[in-house]
Amino acid sequence: MELEKIDYIDNLFLSYNYQLARQSNDKVRVYTLRYGMYHAAEFILFDKEYDISEIKKEYSELGFATDVRILSENEEIEEYLFEGFFIKTPLGNELKNRYKQFVNKQLQNLPEGSTYEYINSSFDLLLQDDNQNIIEDEYYDSESQINIIEKINQLLSNVKGAIFIIIEAPAGFGKTCTANEILNAFSPNECKQLPFFTELSRNREARVFKHILLNEIDEQFPNGIKQNIVIEQITKGRIPLIIDGFDELISKESNKEEVESMLTTIIELLKGDAKIIITSRKTAIFNSDEFLNSIYDSKNEFSLARFEIKEPKIENWLDSDRIEVITKGNFPVSQIANPVLLAYLRNIDFDTLKEYVDNKNDVTLIDKYFDYLLKREQQRQNLKLNSEEQLKIFRKLVRFMSEFNITAESKETIKDFIKDYNQKLIQDSLKLYIAEEKPSIEDLIETLSNHVFLDRKPNGDVGIVNDFILGHLVGENLIYEKYQEHYDNFVEIIPQDFAIKSVDSFKIQNKENKEALWQIYNVEDFNYEVTFYFDLDYNFGKQPGRKYENLYVFDREISNLKFSTGCMFQSSAFSSIIFSNCEFDLSNFRDTSFQNCSFYDCHLINSRIGQPYSDFALFACESNNNFVSDVMYLFENNQINSETGDILEPLDEDMVLRHFFQVDGIKPRARKFSYIKKSLSDYPEKEINKVFDSLKSKGFLHFKDDVGFITRDAIHYLKHK
């Protein structure tokens, strides 16, 4: 046993770059560390009666700082080394500095005298324990007594063992702010934990997630700390891992293997007491087979918490006086429903807000916001470039990013690009300075590389400061025909996630600009997924008017749409959608299912008994009128069952529930609707829906988007039948 202890302690010190000294024996171990001019000798006594005075004196005379510890528990030595190399170093102070830098960056986009405040939003939480049992499935309103940061801190403190926390939100609605608030909540000296925070972005280097993570470790931790030490401390929970922008490395071009590799890298770390938190835009990745397989096929035991931040309401941002001004002025709310603008409106002078509302027909608020930022940049940085000239520079930069499908690059690369592709503009601006103030061209390029539109990432790369500004610049490049001018193949140049950001940004643009962007995406042959076009139509106020094949829409509210003449939905699925005041012509749907959806004040049109319909399937859906029952009635009268010759046993609840277990029939497993449908394909969809409805109403099944989870009540029911 003593030999095992000695080997363990030896390996522990060696992993921290110590060397085992020749004076070591089974009574005392002597470890030396040479780091620059600093020399240290650590004496670990296995026998507290052993006299080490001579050895200690020898090292002291050689200039070594010496420390003697009596071994009691291995854990105590581990904590001693962790504190010495991580907590009691500048690394601990860097946490607060990083948060301050983040806050200062937010304030750069706001008027002078503004204050930064994290805006609490409503959120959903689905919590599973390390046996995949659902522990909690709750919706928390933004006015609740506990906010998302407090809830996450509760889980980090109270959940035993490893935990994987996923925070999803729509683009631009608080992921990075939430990640930084979690970071700021840690106090290393009190909790003895040192978070490792990384913000992902795409550059022109290899995008293998595991390599990026290891590179980030090398960048953020001192040279004396090896990668394996950091990885080990992550699994022991001493270094919580926070990854902001997990989806940044995943584009339309990403293949199944790349996604699986990213997920596997994280799952491999989820052992012991690991605490891993990732943020991501709302994406189908976390409902994919790749994700579910990674979770349920892993031999590691860990809890899983999925948070979904809802879009903040305007009331979360603006006080009643400001809302009253906007309401009384009949100002179009669609032009302010964006966090970037709401933060601006929250902090501008009250009289300025009234002026904006009174002059709403003069120029859009978004134009005023950009004009404010760019004019202030002229004053702050002493730039002799007007607002349009600054926009030209950064529209060019975004075209460069589009061409190489990147969201960030090294600062030197950004500076070189600005210098090489804006020479005339820069030279002309230099002529406007008086001699005493005139900067060198290199100084001016440096100033532009620190522009309010740009942000330095933790790894030193520089990218556009937020998705809203990136999307705005992409959209302007398109409606001003700059992509078209510079690229013959411009439809192949713009990555789909850039296009999505342009649509999100242009939702608050004026009608003319929205229409111009919609026309370009509608007419040109961009090879984007069908979901992009459905969102494009809906976000820009268009009725469905094209063929949508293999469309998957999930977890959102859809209002005032007419699914009628001019559109066709083929092999598609809608999951966890709240439909309000929509009309459905069933003849426009082929092999399309609605899963866990709610229908409010929705109606059928052009539907009658005797008319053949092709698979408009409802599973676990509800309505506040007769919509669901009317659909089921039509199918009951129209359904033609195939003659297979097989006699099937009646479909019952137990049969369905047993699909939600792993092969061993003991541990629960989430299942996608598509898997269940395929498994029960011999049964009429009306019969399947009836069982699903019953199980949902009993609380035996919980649905998140297109994934179903068996609850503990159902497991208890099956065990005690």
C-alpha cells in the first residue's frame, strides 16, 4: 500500500514538471522544480518522525525555496499542488479581468454613461441524472425568483459527479452574456475552482475540435503546465470547462463525422466530477442521432442539463416610461425587437428616445444606431473616415470572411487585409489630418483593427463583434450588389450561417431593404437547406409559397400563416411548434408529421370527407378548439389500411413505453419520433397518436422538440405492474 502511495505521489509531482531528487527514499520524497530563476524543493514526509534537517539545509544553501509537508491524504497533496499552480497565481485574477473586459466591450456599443446589466430571460430546463432519468422538466419565467445563472450555480454546487450543461438560445439572445456571467460567478479563492473559458470561432486553420481545445489550453495556461494536467483537473471538477459558441465550428458543410468527433471529445471528458458547460445557438444537433448516441452509448456516468433561453420580452429591457413612449408613438415594434437595439434604447437619453419615436418616418432606428456608433468612433479614435467610408472597410472585411468561411483571424491578418484592400480610402483620409495629429499609415491600420465593429477573441484572433453587425454587413453587401460585383460565383461564397445572420439582422430593417434581401435569396440559386427558405419567408412576412421538402422546424411560435394554395410540404416535420391563427389545407402536405405541437385558433380549409389525404400525421398534439379532433376525424374516414396478411396485436401503452429503454431493458433512452414511427409503421397513425396522447397526458412521456423521454413515473408504473 505504501508503495502504491509513493508511486501515486511521484507521478503527481512529475506531472507538474517536478523532478524526483536522489535523496528520496521510502520515508521522504524530495521533488525539485526549476522554473526560470525560481528553484523549489518540496519534501513530502511519509514518516513524520523522519529527520530531514540535513537534506533541507542542503537545498536551502543551494538557493532552493523549501517546503515540508506530512502526507495524510493523497487528496490533500493534489489540492496543494492545484492551488499552487492555478489558484494562487495570476490565473485566478485573470477571471475577473476577463469579465471586466467583456463588460467594457459591451459598453463600447452604448452611449456614454451607460451601465451593463445582464438581462434575465425566461428559460426551459430539462435535467437528467447519471442514469438518464428525468429529474426536472420546468419552465422558468423571467420574473421567477431564481434566474438562469442562479439555477446553473445550484447544479454546479449540488449535483454529485460529472455534469454536462448545454445552454441554447436563438442567435443574438444572450449565450455569450450568460457564459460570462457564469464565469464571473466563480471565486477561485473561495470555491477552489478555476474555470477554463474558451470562445470558439472559425479561422483558416484546421477545425478539428480536439486540436482547438488542446491549443486553447496551451494558449491560456503557463508553459510549465502540461495539457494532461489541465485535462485531469477538468475531470476532477477543479477546472470547470466553459465553451462559448459550440456551434461556431459547425457549418452546413460539416459532415456527420465532424459533429460526432466534437461530441465525442466532450463526452470523453465527462467523468469523475467534471463540470462542462457549452453555449450554442438553437440547433438540431442536440436532437440528432449523433448526439443521442454519444450520450446513451457512453460508458461515462454524468448528469445532463439542457437550458433553453427564450427570446427576452421588450419589458425585460425597457422600463414602463420608455415602453409608454414607444406605444403612444405607434412606433413599429418590429424595428426594435433585437437585443442590440434594445440595449441601446435602454441607455439613451429619454429625450433622445422621444425624438426617435417622433421622427420614425425620417430614418430607421437601425440607421441611427449605426450612425451613432460610427460618428462616435470618429471622435474617440480621431478617424477622418465618415460613417459610409467605415462601413465600406468592414463590408470588404466581411466579404473576405465569407470567401474563406471564417468568423475570426489573427490580428495581423486582419490588419494586412484592411491595409491592402483599402489603400486609396486610407491615403485620402490621411490627407485630412493636420500635421501635428497625422498618424502613420501603420498607426491608422492599428486603430482600425481596434474598431468598435471588431472584437478580440480569447485566443488572440479578431472577429466581428457580434452576429447582429456581421449579419447587417452581409445583408448590405448583397442589397448593394457588392458580392455580385466581386464574385462570379457569389452564391457559393456566402456560408449558410452568414446568410441566416443577415436574415436575423434585417428583420428590423425597413420594408424596402427586407424586400430587396428577400428577392436576392429567393431568385438566386443559393444551395441552402430548405429550413433557411422557410425562415426567410416567415421572418420577412411572406406566406408559404414554395415546395418545402425534408423541412424540419422545431420549438418556435408561428402565427397568421396560410398553408394553402402555392405551397407544398413533402417528407417534413414540425416539432414543439405553437401555431396561432393559422389555416391548413391538408392536400398541401405529403408524408408530413406534427409532433408535440399546439394549435390555437387554427382551422382547416378545403377539407372534406372522402377526399384522399396523404399523411398529415399528428402525434401528441393539442388544440384550443376542434382542430385536432377534426383532423383525426377526417383521417378516420379516409384512411385505407394495406392488406399485409399479418394479424397484429393491439397497440397498447406498454408496447410504446418499452421502446424508450436501452437494449438491456433497464436504463431509459430518449427516442426520436422518426424511430418510433418506423418501429410502429404497421399500425395506423391514428392509433399511434391515440397512445401518444394518453402517455403524454399521464405524464409518462415528455417531449422536447422531436425527441421523447420516458419519465420516472412511467418507469415506476412498468416495474410495479
